[in-house]
Amino acid sequence: MSWTTRIPGRAVRTALVCGSVGLASITLAACGSSSKSTAGASTGKSGGKTIEFIPTSAIPYFNSEYTGIKAAAKKDGYNTVEQAPSSDADFADQVSMVRTAISNHVAGIVLVPFSPTALVDSVKEAEAAHIPVIATDSTLSPMVAKSFVAVNDAQAAEAVARYAAKTVHGHGEYDIVDYNLSTSSGIARRNGFQAAMKAFPGMKYAGIQISDEVVQTALSETTTALERNPKINVIFAADDSSAVGVAEAVDRLHDQHKVTVVGFDADLGEVKYIKSGTIAASALQAPVTMGTTAVNSLHSIFAGKSVSKTQTLAYHLVTSKDLSSPSSVAAVKQYVPGYGN
């Protein structure tokens, strides 16, 4: 029988939400945890092999990925353990955690690299120790892990950009609220969004803010941007926390019919805003599938098989108009398991 350990520790951030709740609850909750220590492994039917998951932080999105990791690991009899830095900006913690995993002789690592370059050396150390690494969500440069599993962030961002531009008939100004300046996923999303907007000459770039994955920061930055520039009629929120903060700002300013908000993901309360129309569209990933794909890849590697260097998962563009469609319900369930039941 396999078992799973989650490392207890410090709250990851104050602006975190557990499920679909309002901002009042968001700003009071701290639902994630993290630690720098590692649990030992017990013997499972696969000879005690342990797979370690090291995301950038313990946010709900990565909890969903870990759900997929645990499900696939249980099927194959592997043990699992998760560690997460206390903040998504603490790449030094991630480096330390990878090296601790190596010293604990785990069988494989599923890693969400905070930086494309900062984790390269530690991943090389893992590979040299015959510990395969699967990168998920964000890639490495160079891509020294055995495989990279993710949606195509740039293409997904291009899709929401086109949807937003067409909604405002190709005229206006757009603002971006990204979650950091470092991860490859955040970079790809804003680059993809801006690339798609170039096809609409009537759309002018208004600027970018960084939320640091904090809902309250996204709310404050969006409020300031809209008050300073009333010409902004499109805002792209590049992750879940940014999307919730942007949507709440638009609601508070009563700009729902003036500003088209598009975003990424659906695990911090975005569904409520999509239903109301405050968020016009969101690019949904497949975090559970990402986790199962990563473990299945490790299973193949353990068996001496090769895996593709890049494994691209499908994204789903959900809108206020098709939120109840079977495909949208299935996509949202990757974030909210009971959705649509």
C-alpha cells in the first residue's frame, strides 16, 4: 500500500482562498503550508519508491496537481511527499529542497521551477544521482529535466487575448496583471497575450502590474490603474490570484460593463466571477492531469522506457456563455472536484 505525506509548516500567504469564496474571506485566510524538512519513506509494493513534489508554493492550483500525483502514485504503489517554499519568490528554498530530496534518495522528483535558470544546476545534480526529474507548469532553460509537462501558456494567452479584443471590437487599451517576472509560465502568458493583441491595431498597451500571487495586491493595483487611466477596457490577469483581485476591483468600481476581464485558471473563486460576467473568459489548464502525467512519466522511466521531452496538455477557454457546457464543467472539475454535481 502506498502512503502520502504532506509537510506541515508556515502559511504560504495571507491572500489565499480555500475554494470559491469572497474577498473578505480571501484576505483573512491562509490555507497553504510549507516546510524545509522532508519526511522519510516507508515501503510500498513498488519497493518503497518515493516521488517528491516540489512546487513554487503551496497554493490551491498546485494542491490540485498534487491530487493527480497522489492518484497516479497510489495506482502504481509509490509513496509521495510534497514540499513547498514559503513564498513563490523563494527559489533558494526550492534549490535546497531539491538537494535535500537527492540526499534522501527519493526515486523521482516532480518540480515546478520558479526560475528557468536557477534550478538547472540542482536538477543536473538529481539526474547525476540517477533521480529523474519531471518539470511541470514552468520549464527550465536549458531543459535538463527528463520531460516538461504543461499547457502551451503562450497559445492559451493568445486565445483569451483574441476573445477580449473581439469583445471590445478591437478598440481600446489593455492592461496586464501578471503574478511574477520570473517563471517561464508568467513570461509566456504575457508575451502570448501581447503578441495576439498586435493583430488588433486599435488596441493600445496601457501597462503591467505584478501581483506576486496576492489577491489584495492585484485588487489595489487594478483599482489604481483604472482610476488613473479610464481608457482601459481590457485587463488580462495571468493567474488565479490576479484574476480574483482584478475582478473584485472591477466589481467595486462598478465597471463590469466597461472593462472586459480575462484570466487564467479557476480555483480561487473565479467561477463566481465568470458566472456573473465580471470575468468574460479564462484559460483553464489541467492541473490534475498534469500531476498524473508527471507520475506516469516517472513510472515509464523507472521501467527503462523513454518519455517525450515535452508533453503538451490541452487548455480550455471557458466563457460566461458556455460555463455550463459539458466540456467546461469537465475543465472546471480539474480545479473544483464537485463542480456541476
